[in-house]
Amino acid sequence: MDTAFTRLVGCTVPLQQAGMGGVAGPDLAVAVADAGALGMLGMPTAAPEATAEALESVGRRTAGPVGVNFLMPFVDRDVVAAAAGRCRLVEFFYDEPAPDLVALAHEGGALAAWQVGSVEEARAAAGAGCDLVVAQGVEAGGHVRGQVGLLPLLDAVLEAVDVPVVAAGGIATAREMAAVVAAGAAAARVGTRFVATAEADAHPSYVDALVGAGPEDTVLTTTFSVMWPDAPHRVLRSCVEAAEAIDDDVVGEMEVPGGARLPIPRLSPPCPGRGTTGRTDAMALYAGQSVGAVRRVERAADVVRELAEGAERLLAGRR
Ligand SMILES: Cc1cc2nc3c(=O)[nH]c(=O)nc-3n(C[C@H](O)[C@H](O)[C@H](O)COP(=O)(O)O)c2cc1C
């Protein structure tokens, strides 16, 4: 499937794996890139050296394109500069699109993108020099920028900007991917479904909770706001109930690059990774309304193949 996204990024499948903080490490990004889509790293608090090292090892393991996602509340310009010289796409989420950060990505030789939740923000991202924008509907898992459902947002963003638009939020099946590409998106972005892959760094209890959940089990909330206030996020309702039922200030410990362990304050944003211990059920279990399509742990390449082949068939009018 040839789209403005595949041509710009240099991949064969119009699909971007979401850069998910703490979940999307080198193994997932490499597997997705090898399968023909755009793999993304989500390392929101990594130092410049760790980011450079991760990207160099990724570059040795795959010839496919890989990008890095930055969350604006935690962004460090030195890390952006380290990433920009070593990856295909530098992408930002949250806050007003900033021309200086877009320029920093370009100076290093990377494409620049911004994930947005409104038409105004999409215009600002294009005006800031972004090469593509990601329109995120309110169905999305994780932090959610806007209040509008994906289809009306995508329609309005496509009308408002000239750069390629990636559609995000609630997409996890071939039908959903085909729908957004048919509507004019240059690619689909998938988050939640990739959490339940063999290569993602998600705790098995988190993956089990996703497998057992449907779209009506997710909720948009500001519950996990310690360290990142006033930022709505979509999680499984069960983790909100579990977190509210306990009194302890700390719910567990997480592993950080280098092997150190850090306490996880109750109601804070980290979701449970493989090395996390403690009350994982009471940590932020991010999930989009796409969660109903998560039925088992799969290999990331199989997810990419299923979506790409199914969407291509549907778009060609063959069911
Ligand atoms: C576990 C998880 C972590 C996420 N972390 C980030 C992040 O660090 N940066 C970001 O831009 N978006 C993040 N998101 C949101 C995704 O970029 C994307 O908008 C969302 O996953 C799309 O909806 P879906 O989950 O239904 O596919 C995260 C989503 C999930 C599920």
C-alpha cells in the first residue's frame, strides 16, 4: 500500500506503532520496522547517552525506519538532538507545537511530527514545520489530548492541513485501518494492540487485563495525575477502582535503564513493565477503545501483517 506516509518515511505498510512510554522499547520498534511499518521508541525520561545507545543498537538490528516519541512535559532538548541524528522521525505529544523543537529535529536530519487532539493544534503543528501530524481521537489509549472522536477530527484535520495525516485512537483491526486510509489518512497509528505483543515491555498481568477487557471497560480520567497533572488519559476502569481502594503512598517498584529500581507513587503515570513489582493492578493500565481486538499475546510482525493484508484486501473491494 503506497501512501504519502510510506513514501515520506520509507516503509512499505502505512502503519505507525505508537511510541508508548515504558512499553515501546527497542525490541518492539525493531520487530515493527522489520515487518515493514514504522517502529517507535517511547523513552520519555531517558538521558541523551541512553537514547543514543538504544538507537544505535536498533540501527544495527533493522534496516527499517524507526522514530522516537517525546512527551513535552518531560522533554529534554539534548535528548531530542541525540535522537534526531540517529532516527527517521522525531515526534512530540502534548503542549503547543514548538517551531524550535521541530527545527532541532530537522537539524539532526530527522522528519518531525506532532500528535494533536484538535484542528487548531494540527494547524499549529503544520505551521511549526512538521512533516506530518497525527490526529488522535478521544478513543485513544494512554494520554488523550482532545475531546473529539477520531472520524470527525480526522475529517477536519485533513481539510485544514496539507501535510500527511496519521490517524490514531481506537484502531486495532484491518477494518479500522482500512476505514481511516479510505477516509484520507496517510497511515494508521496503533497503540493498545501492540502492548499485547511478545516484544513489548508490558507486565503479564497488564496484558491479561487487556485480553479480558472490551471497549466499555475503558474510562477517560485524570486519576493517574501525580507528576503530570491536568492530563486526561484512557485506562481500564479496574485500575482506577483498585488505586482508589488502597491507602499506601507507594504501590510498587519499577526497573529503569541501568538496572536501578524506583518506587512508583500511587496515582502516578508509569504503567507496569515486565520488571515492575507490587500492585500492578492499581497502576495506570492504559487502554484505548481498541482493546476489544486484543485477544492474546502475538508477535508484533503478525499484527502488522494481519492489519496490512486485511486493509489492503478491503481497500481493493475484496472481502
Ligand atoms: C500504554 C500506552 C502508552 C502510551 N504512551 C504514549 C507516549 O508515551 N507518547 C505518546 O505520544 N502517546 C502515548 N500513547 C498514546 C498513543 O500515542 C496513541 O495515541 C494511542 O495508543 C492510540 O489509541 P489506541 O491505543 O486505541 O491504539 C500511549 C498509549 C498507550 C496505550
